[in-house]
Amino acid sequence: MTRKFTDWRVSSYSEAGGNCVEVGCSTSDTIGIRDSKMHGKGPILKFTRTEWIAFLESIRSS
């Protein structure tokens, strides 16, 4: 099933030169991450809310 992601926003940690990661949410409460250079046509990494929290905690503790 394809989930529709909305409210894409650029990460505050992205570089000004175009190396950006965008984060969006789906109607089924899934978090998506994509590369902004692909202009919405590239792959989307999908996380459940629990996976997303674990991912953020792991990179914050690095």
C-alpha cells in the first residue's frame, strides 16, 4: 500500500548548498524521509513512530 506523505519540511540540520533531507508525515502516522535533490521523485525511507523515535535517540547520542 502506498502512503501519501504531506507537510514535507527540510531538516534544520541540512546544508544551505542543497544537501537537504526532508521529513514528512503520512495519514497512517508513518514518518517519511527523502532527499530534496530528487524533487519528490526519489525513494522515501519509511519509519513507524516508534522506529522514528529510536532513530532520533540513536543519532542524538552519537
